[in-house]
Amino acid sequence: MNRQIQYKQLGLTIGYYRKLRGLTQGDLAERVNLSRTHISNLEAPNMITSISLEKLFDIADVLNVPMKSLFDFRE
């Protein structure tokens, strides 16, 4: 699997859990100290946006999911 597909799947997974928790992109951004635009870019399927491991841990914490769940890509 190439990196572009993995970034896309990571963003879609973050978006899935965010919506499941009833959070807007702005809510998540505020809680992890990122801009709403950065969260939007992460979730956008056609954008390749990097993110630090530290911020991924923060996102997992806010979404109340184990970090590994963010990488449980559905085929």
C-alpha cells in the first residue's frame, strides 16, 4: 500500500471517529491545539497532510480511541 493511500485512510478514519463522537472539525482542532484548516486537510481525501506523532496521540485521546484504531484501515 502506498503512502498516499495510507494518508487518505488515516484522514478518513479520523473523520469517522470525530463524527461518531459528535465533534466538528473546529471542536477537534481546538482540543488538540491545531487549526480547523489542518484538521480539514487531514480529513480531505485528496490532500496529503503530515501530522506529528504527538498530535496523533492527542487526537486519539480526544476521540477516546486507542491509537492503533486510527490505523485500522478498512479496505
